[in-house]
Amino acid sequence: MMNVSPGKKKGLTTLSNARGVIAAMALDQRGRLQALMAAAGGSEPTQAMIEEFKTAVTLALSPKASAILLDLEFGQPAMKVRHPSTGLLMTYEMDSYTNHRPGRRPEIIPQLSIRRLKDAGADGIKVLLHYSPFADRDLNEEKHAFVERIGSECRAEDIPFFLEIVGYDPNGLSEQSLEYARLKPQIVSGGLTEFSRGRYGVDVLKVEFPVNLKFVEGSRSFAGQSAYSLAEALEFFRQSGVAATLPFVYLSAGVSNSEFVEGLALAAQAHAPYSGVLCGRAIWSDGIQAYVQRGVPSLESWLETEGKKNIEAVITQLAQATPWFNRGLP
């Protein structure tokens, strides 16, 4: 096993399955979940509704997951019903969906600290960072210092630090555009290279696929416009795996379950040494409409069928994932 401090080792072990693979479900969405629920129902959801949704999803699906990622704002009732064997990751940053600071600057929740999250039961801490290696140097230096501070705080509290890196174009390209798809491999690899450095104190990187599968000609998810061939996509998976010298897990970035599962299959085909997933909407987002339109019984029925099918499809793909302790750690 890698040389890692006792507290971080304990946390990572709690957050992983018996193989040392992180099979985690993300449910810390706040503003994004509110918007999805409003779109499904035509009106703004109440706090009680968001808590009720998160609680039902956690109760039904957490027994399948090695860990669940929740927030203190809407996730406290869900924390109480998670399966006893399921580790708890907690989010530390302000909601990026409603945080419109220039340059996509991150901000932590001012009432919280790592100590307080740990006292609330966290086995690990997650922070999201919007990052592009092509952004203004001074802006990126701010972001580097931000991550260093959180890394130091996690070291002091001896708790695992998961850094979620979400790419963007500083010139304003849509992340769903063909032009951005062509830049995405460099943006993803640039973030992986930078934050694998020991000075940041990151233990696990939570990252996007290096390609948008909708633009991979020859993939099942291909939507008609080509940014890369299937062979090129596999090479980008391989290159990004080399760029990350820490354990890394994939996020689903709001894609469908079938697209996310296909991406995991391509990662395995490319022998990318990923250590699992921290997957959210690809598992549970299709249950939002059932809940908003027909209530908890309908959501529970959906979770027992489609929800469990979704999470099992993801977990099945993790057979070729690399245990976190077989990857370098700071």
C-alpha cells in the first residue's frame, strides 16, 4: 500500500470497495438540482423537496455505492439514512451553479471548515475547481493558491482531499460545442498534470473524460459532428491517464447513463489507470421527473428499477479500474 498518513489511509479505505476502487455516487448538487426540478415541474422546488429527493435516492442506492457525496445545505437528512457501509464525502465549496464570480473563481462556504466537516462525519472532503491551463496566468495563480490552502487544511486534519477539476474555455466557448471538444483533451490533461503535483496535497482527482463522446466518430454516442476518431479518443484517454500521477476518478458531467458507461469502457480499452467514479446525474437524474410529477412513491419505484439498473451498469464497468493504493500519492 502507498505511503499515506493514517487518517487519509483510513478515509480512502472507507470510501472504497474491497478492491480499493472508489465506486461513489455524487449527490451534492444544489443549484443545478433545483433547476432540473423546476424544469420538470414548472415551479421552484422547496428546500423540503430537495431534501426529500436526496434522502430517497440515498436510501435506495447508497447500499450499492462505496461512498456518497453530499452537502450540508440540503443533504443532512440523507446523511442519516445512508447505508452503514457507505463512506461519506462532503462538499466544501460554494455552489458553482450559482457562484458567478469573474474567472469562475472558487469560494468555500464561509461558515465551514475542514474541522467542522470532519466533525459532521466526513470521511473525505471534495472541492470543485473550474480550471483551464489557457486562462490568464494571474487568475490561475489565484486558483493554485486556493487549492494549496485546502490541501494544507486537509493535511492538518488528516483527511482525504478530492479535487474535482471541471474544464472551461476562458474565451467563452460553450463546453458542448465542436470547437471546445477539440480543445478538451489539452484542458483535461493540463489540469491533471498541474494538480498531481505534491505541493497541492490532493489525494484523489475527480476529472472529466478527456473527450466529448458525442464528437467521437465511431462511438455509440456520436451525434454527427466529428472532433476525433475512435482511435484518437483512445489515445487521449491514454495520455490523460499518464498526465495524472495521483489516483483519479471520473465524473459524469451530466451525460446519460449509456454515454457514461461507454466512456468507462473506452477508458478501460485505452488502459487508463483510473481508480473509480464519483458519478451523479448519470445515475439518478431521470428520477427527477417521476418525483416532481408524481411524488415519493413514484420516485421510489423508479429507483428500485431504473435507478438500481443505472448504478449497477456503472459499477460493472469498474472491474478493470485500478485500486487507489496502486497509484502515486503525495
